[in-house]
Amino acid sequence: MIPFSNTWPYDIVQNDVYVQDCPFCGSRNVLLPMKPKELVSVREGKKKLLVFPCCHNRVTVLDSDPDYILTDQKLR
């Protein structure tokens, strides 16, 4: 079973990936340095290092679905 505490919601707006709030510093509407096609490759099994541009914290994205990314650490 996938731990819900390791997931974070995201949105795609005009080929950009956003999160409503940064799980680390709380910044609002953060543009992530990843594209929707990278989310597809993550779904296919490729891991992706994600560095939040607002506070430079890092997580490894292990999987994704149309609403959430699954990371290697607790975000909630």
C-alpha cells in the first residue's frame, strides 16, 4: 500500500507543473522544474530528483498519477 504521507498534489497548467504549496517552506504556487512528459517517464518507472526552486529542498519522485506525485520521504 502506498503511504499517503509521501504524496503531494500537483497541477499542470499550460505544459508547466505546479504545486499549490511547497511542503517544506510553505511558498504558494511553486513552478516545479519538470515537464508533464517527465511525469510520464516517472509513471513508467524512472526516478526523478526534484529540487524545489523556492527553498532548494530535494526529494526523489518515485511514481505519479494524474493528481499526486509519490516521493521517497514524508511530505505531510
